[in-house]
Amino acid sequence: MIDEADRLVVEAEVVRPADMIPPAGVVHALQVDEYAVLRVVDGRYDDPVLYAAREAGTPFTAGDLIWLALSPTLPGGATPFVTDPAEVNRFGLFYVLEFERLGSSARR
């Protein structure tokens, strides 16, 4: 169970969607998307960029607006598929507990 103090909720725009990966099998791989933070709904986050790992499945596209409930802790045994490790190390990595698509930006 995630401590509510560790939970972060934001509204964000997908900047760089993750490459699709196969569902968990031998390796529990997680997709990692890059977001521009539009608004912090709950918790504290000061950076304009956020990286979040999530389970394989729903494809996101650049410009999608997403509500995200996040944890700073990845599931045990999970491996995030990171395409830009330097940037992810710079900003940190969250795990998506829940998400809801809110629409898309006008920049698409």
C-alpha cells in the first residue's frame, strides 16, 4: 500500500510517449513516458518535466492530456524500459498507479 504522503497527482501532457513493449512475461518491463507537468493536483512537484513508468498496454500519443496518480516506488521485480537514462536520472522516475485520459492539446 502506498502512503498517501508519497502519492503525487498531476495533470500532464505527453511529450514523448514510450515505445510499446510486450505485456509482462519472463521480464516485467514497464513503459516510460515523458510528460510536461501542467498542474499538480495533490502532493508536491516543482519540475516542469516528469517521467513515469507504467504497465504495457494503452498507447499514448504526444499531446495527450493525462491525469496521473503516481508513486515514487516501482513494483518489485519491474524493469523500466528507459530510452534516455540521463534525463530520467536528472528528474527521477515515478510509477503510474492510475491514469485517466483528459483529451488532447491543441498543439497536435
